[in-house]
Amino acid sequence: MKRSITKWKRWILCIQLILFGYLAHAQETISGKVTGNEGEPLPGVSVIIKDSGKGTVTDLDGNFKLNVTEEENILAFSFIGFISQEVVLNGRTRLEVVLEEDIKQLEEVVVVGYGTQTKKEVTGAVATVKNEDMVAVVASDFTKTLQGQVAGISVVESSGRPGDQANIQIRGLGSISSSSSPLYVVDGIPYQSNPNIASEDIATVDILKDGAAAAVYGTRASNGVILITTKRGEAGKTKVNFSSYYGVQNITSGTPLMSTPEHLYVDEMMNRAEGSHSSILYYNPNAMDYNTDFVSSIVNDNAAIQSHNLTISGGKDNVTFSLNTNYFGQDGVIIQSGYERFSTRANTTFIKRKI
């Protein structure tokens, strides 16, 4: 009886060894690397055997290793901000996987100042005006091109003098005694007042309209924030862009004025109604001899307005540059008034690669 039991134990042990050897032989080690669109390694990518709970993640260099059986033929790759992908092995033991960026998913995160917020938190609180919408408006200052472009923002001319900046109020008047001007930030550098940049040199203008969106700038952002991003160079061939316009200005509307006889007649009638006579003729009996149109004497007809802009940009993969030169000139519709501006901006971007 003992020999029979021992014999059965030996048979069971042999069967277990055979099954273990078969399973060990059936498993294969799959290795590979996961990269992004531009060839950069993606760490932390989830690599899962489809329809199973087994998987792993890529290391800092995007590499991974995973044991699979013959039946496990499909691997699923997923990573935040990238489109998930399934790869069929078909006997391969080495994989090179490239994940495409998921633009729709990336748009759910909005960069605000020095931080980020989800898109649903800033919907309606952030507005963007692009360069093509700004240069379509002839104006001496970029703030005037924002008029009518963004809801919740009041843009009013401060005066009719050439070169004057517009008064901007975001979401109404925030203070009676203090300044109601917003905070301007140009390429990450705050300005306490309007930086007076040519519209042709601006790529985009982002307007933060409420406290939640502008909180990263502190109390300076109590009246809102205007983020200005200037144009940057792109890798490739050197590009030279030139734009120019020239126009004339005239007063096409106004209030018709009375001549001297008409004015004296009205003055006489009003004074007679009060029981007196014209005070003008009383002090100046020769007032009828002077009939000068003062408005036409000081108006400058066909006043010129012009702008000329030159941009040179280019670079390589790790170094790009952009040089912008702009001249703006405007003659006032009133004599002895006008405005001229000559500006030059240059920026260079250097990206240090891993050694």
C-alpha cells in the first residue's frame, strides 16, 4: 500500500514538472520603447495585456519589459494627453511604439499666468484675440484694436489726439478712487501701464477677466490681466515679412455752425425776449464785419496715417530668433497735431537638449 502511494506521488510530481516546463516555455518576454511625436521618450506609459489584469509601466527612458503567453497577443498603451493605442504582437518580441498627442484632451487644460487651471474653471473668464483680428484695424495702439472683440470689456478712446491710448475696463469699474487699468504682462514680464507695442509684433492677446483666472498675479490683477505674447521665430528657413498701409483721414461728420450774421441774429432775439439788446453789438459795433469759419481754419484735410512693418525670423531646432521693426505715423485732423512711433523688438529662444 505504501509503495502504491509513493508511486502515485512520483507520477503527480512528474506531471507538475511537465506542466511547469510547458508554461515556462509558452511565456515570452516582450520589450520595447514608447516615444512621442518628436521622438522624446515617454515615462509612466501604461502597458496592459488586453483583456487581462497584467501590465507594467515604462521607465524614465520610455523602455518596458513584459512576459506574455502565446494567447496574449495584443498590448494596450495609454498615457495622459496622448491617444491610446493597441499593438498586435504577431510573434514580435521587440516593439517601437509612437503615441500621438490628443489635441482635444490637451485643450482641457488652460495655462494661466504661472499656473494651470482646467478649462471648465475658466470658461468665459479667459478670452483670446489673435494677430489677424488686430491688424485688420487701423490704430496707433493695440488697445484700440480690442474694441468690440471681447465681451465684458469696455474700450473707450481717451481723446481724439493721435497716439493716445484707450481706456480699458474689464468687467466694469472696480474702484472709484484708485486706477481701473488692468495689469499688462508681456512674455511673462509685468508692466504697470500700457507697454505700447505695435499690433504687428503681437501674436496673441489673452484677457483674464475675473479673479479666479487672474489670482496667480495677486492684488495687481484686481482690474483684470492682459497677457501679451509677442511673435517668435520658428525653426526652418529664414522668413522675411513686410506689411504696409497708407491712408488719409477727414472729418466726415459734425455739427453745422452758424455764420456771424446768423449768430448775432439769434443773440439779438434772445436778448430782446429778456427785455434787452445784443451784448455783442453793444460792446463791438463792428462785429458784423468779421465772418470767419474757425473750424475750417484749424482742420487738416486729408491727414495722412501710415504704418510700415518688417519682420525677420528663423533658426534651427534648438535656436530661433525674431526681429521686428515698425514705424507708425499719424497726422492729426487738427493742425499742429500728430504722432510718430519707431519701435524695434528682438527675441531669441534657446532650447538645451539632453546630452
